Amino acid sequence: KKFKKKSIFVSIVAGKKISFFAKFLPLQNQFIRIMPNMPALINQGMSCLIANKNVSKINKNKVDSLFSKVGKTMWLKNEIEINKVTAISGSGPGYIFLLIDAFEKAALQLGLGKNVTKKLVYQTFYGSINLLFSEKETAESLANKIAIKGGTTEAGLNQFKNNKILHNTFKKAVKAAYIRANKLGK
């Protein structure tokens, strides 16, 4: 089929490079590769975009405007970065949901009811991320600030910090997602 010269092609397929699609499109095609994430369903997404050299500034702005309606956008400098952001913001909601699930199960094990647990855990995550956005401090700094010496938070955080369990697990998870994104592109 013949496409108009002003046609722009957009892909949200994980791992597939612009060069993969170029084989099926006319020469000098305008192509943007995008990695949105699941929170776009509620207009709180993070979409990372990369365009080939043929995309006009007008079309970049149009696509940016479209994806801005479902959250934040970030333009990447090169296509290599898209598999990295896929491992963070694309897969990230899955990691967060798993973390929330673990927190809920720990609360239930303490004997809290399902409704109480859900309200406590969800509001704790929601309030914490909003506090992080409102402060000029890092997440690590805020964690240390709440962990008063000899207190309950310090006791809990030490379980994660002593063996770097949480940090090492996240590093492994992100690396596995990044490796998979690279394999999908081959």
C-alpha cells in the first residue's frame, strides 16, 4: 500500500528496533518508537520516545502531545537507551506491584484484616511517593531520616540493608528485564 509522505509510524512493541520496521516501510519514513507503561491506563504513565532522523519537529510534537495525555514523556537521545528504560519504567510497575503484594502479605501475617491492610499499604505507598516528589531529598535520605536510631523503622530497614537483599534483588531484576529487551530485538 502506498503511504502519504507525511505519514508517521509509531511502535510500542518492546525490543523491536526502528531498523526492523524500516524493512517494511517506504524509504525516508518517519518512525517513532515508544515505551509507555501500565499507569498510562489512568493518565499517570511514563512514555519514553525515540525518533528516527526523518521525523519532523511538528510530528514529534504531535506524538509527544498525544502521549502527554496519558502521563509524562521523555525523549531519548539514542535507541540504545530504550531497552534500558524498558527495564525501569516499562517493567517497573510490575516490580512495584510485587513489592506491594509482599508488604500486604507481611501485614496479613501480623493478623491485620484484608481491608485494613489494603488501606494501610496503599496509602503508605501513595503518601510516600508524594512526599518524595514534594521534598528536595533523595529516597535514601528520607529512608534514613525516618529510621531513628534504636527505633522500629531502623530495625526493619536493617533487615534489608545488612545483606543488601533489596538492592541486589532489584539490580538482578532490572538486568534480567534489560537482557530480555535486547533479546527481543534480535
